[in-house]
Amino acid sequence: MEQILELAQKWEQGGVITQEDAHLIYELLEPYLEYEFNQISALSSQGEPEAGLGVLVKTTNFLSASGNKVPGIITKLQKTIKKYQGHARNLGQKLGADSLTISVGFPSGVSVSLTWAI
């Protein structure tokens, strides 16, 4: 698990994921998502939904970048999409968003959109 967290930090700083990195992400996807979902929940419960949204956006972009290298990552997400949706919905409600859209596809990966009326 520590390896994937290091990869996420490396990607956040440099924006590059190698094929080898993507294969590791594929192998460790479920525990990684569980870890990030727990982070989102904790931040949301602590009254910091904005920080939780930051984690959700980072995770989404990280998985999309990885999914472009190993499409099976996107397929594996199907198993956890309800949890993904639940966390995004919870954050959207806490932030007062009017709507939520989650898209999963190839080659675009995962996309989460929250909208607010102006």
C-alpha cells in the first residue's frame, strides 16, 4: 500500500505515470481506493468537505492517468463505483452542489463533476 501512496505523491509532483507504475496501481487498486475513501470520509466528518473534494479530484485524476496506461484499472473501478458515487454525493451535499455527474470511460478515464447554480 505504501508503494501506491508514494506513486500518487510522485505523480502529484511530476504528473508522470509509467507503464510499470500503472500495473502496480492495477494490482493495489482496491486497498488504495479504500484508503482514499477513508481520507475523504474523515475530512468530511471533520467539517472539511473542501479538503475531501481535493482528495477526490486528486484520486480521480491519478486513476485517469493510470487508466490510460492500463485500461483494466477503469474496468476494476466498476466494482467500487457505488462507493465512489456515495463519497462524491456526500461531498456535493456538504458543499451545496446542485448536481453530481460521474463518468467512466476509455481513454478519458474517470470524471467527477459537481455543479452549483450562480
